[in-house]
Amino acid sequence: MLRRRTLRGLLLWYLLIPLGVLWIFNSLMAFYFAKSFSYQAYDQTLFDNARTLAQQIQISKGQVRVNLPTTAWNILHDYESESDMILPQVKWADGEMIAGNSSLTPPPVQTHVAGKPVFYNSVYQDKPIRVAALYIPVGVPGAARELLIQTAETLDKRSILQKKIISGVMLPQLVLILLAVMSVVLGVRQGLLPLRKAREAIANRTERDLGPVSEAGAPYEIQPLLQAINELLLRLSQTLDAQKRFVADAAHQLRTPLTGLIAQSEYALRQTDPNAVQHALDQIKTSAERANRLIHQLLTLARSEASSISSPVFEPVDINELLRQITAQWVPAALDRNIDLGYEGPESAVMVKGNIVLLGEMLGNLLDNAIHYTPRGGRVTVHLSTPAHPLIVVEDNGPGVPVKERERVFERFYRLHGNETVGSGLGLAIVREIANAHGARAWISPGAGGQGTRVSVQFEQSA
């Protein structure tokens, strides 16, 4: 199972890991400088011993001897102090021993400068040692030769000094790191407290409480999050309010045809005259058809709203072919009202991304609305053009829509004042909902010559 990633864990990771890396880096630097300082200090002492030994060398008749008292020589020769063993050596540069410890190896360098010390590491009796070598030119009868003077010591004192330096540096830093870790943990905990309070404020709400979350006292960094949550709550509240109004309006709209059905059926049951019964049955059929259409429109509207919210994956649809099919389906209804119904579109396919069922419902409602409100003997024309993006226009020569009401007719259950035509007021609401779900724009304008109504739907992009 994957471990849950928490903001606290990420913050601690990004803050504590660099502290650990810095402490490790500082430890390596402290070890390097401790070793460097200890070697500098003791190398100087080792060189001083070699130089002191060189000052005590005397040459007489080609013979070289070390003019040191016995006590001093004993100090330098195989003397083991409390922590280190000191090893002196005097010999000719070509290898001939004069005095001191013969086990010291010569310097590894091939070139040297007389009077300049040479320091190097070596091994004596399986112990690491540090050696200071000094070359001194000596004039003897018949030739010029060089003396090699070396003093060596084991590394115990250096190790002790390094440990003291490292412990003196690292222990205080370790304490500081621990204090920094505690500060970081406490700081992260306090820094995340506003988030915890915001979470508790939201978690303690009921499903009916959609008021804004308070931003008072919230840090600047989480205010955009709270603002986004408040905007979401506002949209959700508006959606729920719209749904409540929709349910109330739908109940009211359905109550009328259902009440009529009940009244007409009761009237038919009381009649004995076959003609009166037939008339009542015709009224029942008309009311049932009206209720069926209303229910169908309500379901279509609910489905289009769901598509707007869930953003389904659309497929390429040939809107040109779909318009031809839908227009052909409404020809019988147009003929019943003696309305001239025509279609004008390109010969080639026009592709858009969408849901073919919803697009069919939208086009059907456009034609139904136009045929329904156009007087008998009128004209309805469907246009499809592609100036930049596919544009659908359904134009009629009916009474038209006043300018002030061209937006309101897209509202649910809204009907023009003074219009006696029977309708539910859902057709154009369905058109706009489906258009919005497809990223399209729907609007109303006057028809040709300022007469009639032109309903336009333009898609923002092609398939």
C-alpha cells in the first residue's frame, strides 16, 4: 500500500533533510580542518627537532659526528613519550648511515631543495608515523655531498588533538541541530494550525450549511484556498437553489395537466351520451400528450444539466447530417400547420464534438419551438454555416420576441406575456443548457427585415 503523503511530512522532510546534510557536511569539514591543524602544529615541532639536530652536526677531516650530550641523544633516540615514539636519523643522502634509527625510509620525492623540509607519512613497526626530512649540503675533500637528517614520530598526539577539536566543534553543533529540529517540528505544527482549524470548521458543518468559511485570521498563503472553497460553496448553493425552484416549478407545471386528466376522466365517467364521452376522451388524450411532452422536456433538461456538471467525453458528430435528419422528422408537424419548413446547409460534413442524443434534443426543441409559435401558413428555415465555427440558425416569420425578453425566454417555465399558445416554457431553456454543456453559445435576434425570430447556436470549436 502507498503511504499517505501529508503536508506536515513534506515540510519536515524539506526542512530536516537539509539540516542533516549540512551537519554531515560540517562534520566532514571539521574533520578535515582538525587533521590539517594538528598536522601543521606537530609538523612544525617535528621540523624544529630536525633543524636542532642539524645544528649539532660537526664535520672534521671528512668525518661527520652529532655533537649531542648523551642525555639529549637518549631523548631523541628511540625515546617513547607518554603518547608518541620519537625516531631520529642522520645519514648521507646516498644511504650511508651516520647515527640514529636505520629503519626510517628515505623521502619518496625525487627532487628537493636544500634547507627546505620534506614531510611524508611512513610506517615503523606496523605503526603509522610522520617524518620530517631535511637535506643539508656538506663540503668534504674531493666531493660535495648532502646529509639527510630525519625525525619521525607516531601519530597518537595528532589523533588526540583531532578528537579534541572535532568533539569541541561537533558536540555544540549537534546540540544546536537538535534544538533546530525541535524548533522546526514545533514551527511546522504551529504553522499548520490554521489549516487544521479550517478543516475542523468545514468538517463540523451540516450538509445544509453552505455559508462561506471565515477567512479571518487565516495566513495569506491559505486565503486563496479558502476563497476557492467559498466560491465552490456559493456555486453549490446557487445550484441547489435552482434545483429547488426547478422542483417546485415542475410540480406546479405537472399538477395542472394531471388535475385536468382527473377532472376530464371523472366527467367522462358521468356521461351516458357517446358523443360527450368521445369529446371527454379527446380532451383526456390532449392533456395526456401535453403531460407526456412536459415530462419528456423535464427529463431532457435534467439530463442536459447533468452533462454540464459532469463534463462527459464527447465524440465527433456530423452536425450537418444530424440537422437534415431532425428537420426531416419535423416535416409532418410543419405540414399539419401548413408551415413551409426548409433546410439550408453545406454539402460536406461539418464536425463538432458532442453527444449526439443531446444535440438531437436541442435541435428538436429549436424546431418545435419555431413551428409551435409560427402562425399557420408561415415559414421556418434552418441554416447551417461555418464562418469561423459552426453556426446553427433557426429562423421563422412569427410574431418575434421583444428585446427586453430575449434573455428571459431562456429561463425555465418563462412564457411571453399575452401569448395564448399552449406551452411549458422549457424548450429554449433546454436549448441553452445543452448548448452550454457543449461549450456553445445560444442567443435570439430578429429575423430577416426585423420580422420574426432568429435563434442562433454557435459552437466555439469544431471536432
